[in-house]
Amino acid sequence: AQSVTQPDIHITVSEGASLELRCNYSYGATPYLFWYVQSPGQGLQLLLKYFSGDTLVQGIKGFEAEFKRSQSSFNLRKPSVHWSDAAEYFCAVGAHSSASKIIFGSGTRLSIRP
Amino acid sequence: NAGVTQTPKFRVLKTGQSMTLLCAQDMNHEYMYWYRQDPGMGLRLIHYSVGEGTTAKGEVPDGYNVSRLKKQNFLLGLESAAPSQTSVYFCASSPIPGQNTEAFFGQGTRLTVV
């Protein structure tokens, strides 16, 4: 069965500092992976996704993520955060098969220190 | 573009009442999902559908029923609401697994059961 773990519930970083949000997944075959962002009171917006191919994927708003099969990880990174990046971030995993479902992690809340 | 539309956006129910949440998508997607979002628990999959006329249980299906009579609509029913079902409910749709797979979300329904 698919599962996703986001070990960090809440992270605070200073504006301009680099960011890495952790995501570990469990799935027996090659997964497809997503990062979504949710601003307060809003719906979810896709930041980036990995389906196959290049393991370093670029997303919107300057985010990137790297798929590491050996570590079952898909960590999200940004070299320099902006105050507008404060939000909740969700990692999700799906399967390369029919009848698959998309399972989300519990989320990481990002706060930005001025 | 409408995308994924959820109705209603807000609802207050008394314990024991029933209601149906409607999700409509205009992207001709095969897959549709219902999630609930609770603080600290991320999005948990309630039920999902991989095509018209099909439904499957997710992570937290108890107390909910769903129907997918038309490809564009996915209904979530609460037969006898309980306070534990107070949550924000999100519907999503996606194409079948492939390079363009991502889940598109509605804006959510905030349900309070008193």
C-alpha cells in the first residue's frame, strides 16, 4: 500500500534562507510524486510532479524536488524563500497502474521569519 | 475555466442529519477523489472513483457513501452526520496515470456537525 511521511510538522526559516522540506514514501513499484501548496483558507496548488525520467524536477515559484529511489525520498527545495512562501506544503504519491489513488502526507507548515 | 466545483461551500448540520456534497468537473477526467482535511492530519482519502459507475474505499471510508453515476459528477453522502465528521472536504479529479497526471482540486466544503 502507498504511504507518505512528512516528518516535519512545522518549520520556520528566515526570509532569504534556503529551504528543504522532507518527504518519504512507501510504495512497492515506481511511484509518481507530487508537491502541493496550500495557502491559508485556500485550495491546493500543484508545485511540481515527478512521473519518470530526470530525477530533479523544477516547479513553479522557484521550487525544485529530487527523487531518490534508494532513499524513498522526494524532498522539496528552494534556494531563497520569500515571505509569500509561508503556507502548508503537502507531498503526495500515486501509482503507475490503473485503479491507483493519490495519497497525501500530513503536511509541513512553513513560517517565514522576517 | 470552471475546473472542479464543489457545492456547497459551507454547511452546518445537526448530529444525525444527512447531506450530500456535490463535486463536478468539466475536464473529462476519469478519476475523482474525496478527501477530508483535519489539522495535523493532512488530506485523508475517503473514497475515490476510477471511472463512471465505479467507486472504491480510501483510507477513511466509514460513515460516508459515494456515487459516480455520471463521469463529471462525484457525490459524497453522509447518512447520519456525527461531530467527528466536522472537517474541510476537498474533491479532486485527475486523468488516468500518465505523464500529465495531477490532481486538480476544488475549493473545499467546510462542514460543521453540532
